[in-house]
Amino acid sequence: MVRFTNMTEKQFHEYRARSLAEYAENIRKNYDVSEEVATEQATNQFDELLKNGLHTENHSIYHVTDDETEENVGIIWYSLGQETEEVFLYEIWMDPDFRGKGYGTESMKELHRRAKELGAKKVGLHVFGQNTGAIALYKRLGYVENSIVMQYQL
């Protein structure tokens, strides 16, 4: 149903702009910080992780492409930790027009297949608590919580 396909530098820069804006908004909402602080934190984290952009060693960023229609329906970004034998999923994003159609599930299954090929023993990820759709997907696929951070608003 899906395959992961390469993106161009131009597409990567478009992805980066969209991803940074969404990540900053999640930081702002979840940690109750200003837009400026959230944008700075998101940018710093992104730049630290992807020092060489699309060509950063051990990081893979792909379009999620529908096998039949050839349409790019989403994006996936993951990395392989050599020492930890873990693939870490940084982002899986489906275009809003393609959500709820099984692409997320199929993308995760493809990620699991690739992780095994890379010699990984596990796949890890972080999900914001308000992202209930993603949490439900991960639980359906057998992911278990190994850390929960909570807060109480005064």
C-alpha cells in the first residue's frame, strides 16, 4: 500500500518549515511557553538533530507514497541508534486529506520492516499527550508506554 520515497532538497526545506511550525505549536500548547520560546526550542532541536539536513548520517526522511496512485500522502523521519539497536521515530505525518485511510498504519508496518533490516531490536518514539489519534494508533500496533510525564496546571 505504501513505500518510502526520496525527497528533493526543495521538498526537504518545505517539510522543515511545516514541521518546525507544527512542532513549535505543540511545544507552546503542551508546555505553556510563548510562541517565541517554542519556536526557538523547536528550531534548536531540529538543527541539532539534522546538522546536515537531508544528508545527516543515520537519519532517514522520506515521503510516504501510495503504491497505486503514486501520490505522496505523508512524511516519515527516523534514525538508527547504533549503540542502542533502536530505530527512533521522530515524525510520522500524513497530509490531512489522507488521514484516516490506513496510511499511518501501513507506514508504521513499513518502518518496522525496515528497522528489522537495519538490525534494530526495537522502535521508540515520543508522542504529545494531546495527540490522541497517534496514541491510539501506536497502542493498536502494540506499543507500550515506558515513561509518562504529567503536570498540574495551577
